Amino acid sequence: MLRTVIVVAILALAQGAQAYRVLGLFPHPGQSHFHFFQPILKGLAEAGHEVTVVSHFPEKNPPPNYHDMPLEGMTSLSDSVSFELFEYRPGFGHFMEFFMLYTWGKEACANALNSTAIRTVLESKVQYDLILVEQFNSDCMLGIAHQLNAPYIGLSSCPLMPWHYDRVGNPTLPAYVPALFMGYTERMDFSQRLANWITVQSFKALYSWFNDAAANKLLRERFGEGVIPDVRELQQRTAMMFVNQHYSLSGAKPLSPAVLEIGGIHIRDFKPLDADLQQLLDTADHGVIYISWGSMIRAETLPAEKRDAILKALGRFKQRVIWKWENETLPNQPSNVHIRKWLPQREILCHPKVRVFMSHGGLLGSSEAAYCGVPVVATPMYGDQYNNAAALANRGMGVVLAYEDITVDSVYDSLRKVLEPEAMESAKQVSFSYRNRPISPLASAVWWCEHVAATGGLPLAQSYSSELPWYSYHQFDVYIVTITFLVLYHSCWIWLFKRVCCRGVSGFSDPKLKTN
């Protein structure tokens, strides 16, 4: 509570006389994504700015200055994924995931562009000072920002994707910065670096060929030919990127001034637990194992074989188990396992009795585990979960348990490892760095939003690298000229040596030694 009061006080002191008009554009129907965006929007409203939000998730109790324009026509992705989707995953599955994202992005873009909310925004003729827009699987909302003639900040609810780097002049370094979907850490061997490089370059090309082409087509259909510039051009006008990551968990990365790490911004406003859950946690003499596979995956769709393997392993432990389980009953449920359809995750994870978090490796849950200092058994399923799980393991506070490897013994061994004191100590070290920052993520995000609005797009932070052709950016032209010069230089010396020295040696003869 005290921290929240301090943050609000800082925001109030930092606020100048100017109140800005801010528009948020969030066409993707993923609620877990919006959990990252909403604190920024509310923080701006609490700081006195007028905030209008176009999304699928209108606020039930909006603060003053916060106005929703709900999107309709798409179903929320919450509790929409069955484990059947992961039973058979062929090689190069991350490329299949890319095209799944492409399809989602195209559908969300078409839905938003033709929505009443976007039409109302465009017809209102309001001059916005700043636009916040999700940059995930489509950039078609940048066309709206162009129509409104306002600077925009991109928000990414996951670590930077390969197609995000160039737009903010951030270096792409696949030698030690793992691409999304790969499940690597910065410590990659040669084969992993090769695969990482191929993935980075391939995804950048695929995004341009498919996602950008789809966005351009939909914008032309909505506004006509020649009205909206190519989205590739609009991407380069991105003033900043706010990214849901922090070095203490995801590792150190070179970031341009236009990239702001605000991982954990959603971790605030802790609420009291209900009496039954509070007692369940408080009376766990040997601690608690908490299990949740996020808001999208339905745990009750687990195949019986894997479900029973997990339950048999859990039954071997003295710890009490609390499992987010969407069904009323759990077959073969051991006496130490308790189920609930919904659970307040961050409040549970920060309870002192919680010892382990069994998770799918989602970034919100991984961030909360890092914040609360709880070791994790991560079973990644898709997207950035592979990288999040690898990051937890690399920091010594997690174990990666592949979905296809779930057996009684593998679950038991994984839980036993993270119950060791070493894992808990590593988790506490990560928690200390994750919590202790010179300024809170929320205060930092609000300050930079105000700064971008005040400067009309933060032009002094824009990198010239976005204007360079690819061969100049990677210095291929410099390498070619340098190598050509060195080859010619050494070739001339070799030719001269042969011409002067070798010829004299081969042509040397003593007349006295001549014989008839």
C-alpha cells in the first residue's frame, strides 16, 4: 500500500501543467497481454491525462479520465487452448507458431479497422498528443496513428521479437541474444547460434512478406490507395518501445535509448486473500506447491496419462498443493491436492509458505515468480514461454520439464530439484534485483509517455540505423572493400617478389660452370 502511495505521489509531482490526450489501440484479444498494458493506461489517467482505450477489455471500474471504446466481434483467448494442440509437435514448430500469430494478427486487424470504436475515434477529430499501440503480430494500427498525426509508443507484452529491433534502432545480436520461441539462453553453442541466426533472419523476412503485406492490404481496403504509407515506413516512426522484460530475469541485452524495460509493471495493488485460501496457505506446515498454466490453457484438458503422472508425483510430497483447475472434480486427486477454478496468482506466489510454482512459463507468471522469489518448474507450450523457461533455469531458480517428458519420475525429480536450498537462494537473488530499481516501472513508463508527448515523438533518440540499407547496416560494403584491398595489396607484393627475386634466382648461372 505504501509503495502505491509513493508511486502516485511521484506521478503527481512529475506531472507538469500540461494534461495530454492519450489514445490506446489494442486489437489483439489476449487478456494476458492487456494485463501488461492496463497499468500504464491507468497510471496516465491517475496522473491527470485524458486516456481513451480501444480494446476488447473495458474496465469495470475506470478511474477518472479513463474512457473505454470496446471492440466487439472477437472471442477472448482466455481458457481457449486445449492440451490436444501440443500432443504432436513436428520439428520447426516455431515456424508453425509464426503463421498462427500471422492469422491472429490479420483477423484482429480486420476486425478493429472495421469496428465502431475505430470509426468513432477517426470521426471525433480529437487531436491526440500520444498513441500507445500494441506491437505484436500486426502493425495495422500504425495506419490509424498516421491518420491521427500523433507520435506513438509501441508496447510489447513479451520480449522483443525479431521484427521489433530495426524500428527502434536496436542492434540484433543473435550470437548471444536468443530469439523468441527458441528456448535458448545467452550461453549458446555453435549449433544453437546457427539455429538462432536462421530463426532471426527468417522471422524478419516472413514478417515483412506476410504480416506487413496483410496490414498494407487491409489498410488500402479501409482507406483507399495511397492514403496510408507502407507500414514498413510507419514502423520506423515508432518513438519508443516499452517491453515486458527485466535484465535480472531475461538477461543483459544492449538496448537503445528508445527501448524501456518495464517488466513487472502489472505487479501492484495486492488484494487480501479470501478466508479459506488464506487458511489453506497459512496452515501448510511443509509449504505449498502452486500450479497454474495461465489464462489461455485449460488444465482440465490434460491427457489422463500425464494428469495421473503429475498427481502420483505430487502425492509423494509433504507439501500442500494448490492447483488452478477449471473443472469441478479432479480424478485420482491425492489428499494433499486442492483445486480451484480461479486463483489470485501474485498474492499466492508472494505468500511466505509457497515453495514452488509449476507453470507453463508465461511471462506474467514468470515475472511474478521472479518478483516473489519462488523457484519454478516450467513446462513451456508455445511462444516466448520457451525463452522464459530457459531464463529461469539459467538464473538457477527453475527447471525446464518438457511437456512430452512428463512422467511420474520426471515430475518428482523436477520438483525435488527446485525444493533444494540452492534454487530458493537463487530465486531470492533474482527477486532482490527485480524489486530494487531506481524508479518503479509504472513511474518510469508514465514519465517517458509524458516526455514523448512533450517532444513530439522523441526525435533525439531516433537512431540513424533505421535509415541504412541492410548491406550498410551490417557493413558488408566495408568488408567487401577491405577484403578486396587486402587481396590486391598482397597479390601485388607476391607478383613483385616473383618478378624481382624469384626471376633472378631462376635465371642465375655462372659462365665458368658452363660446359659444351
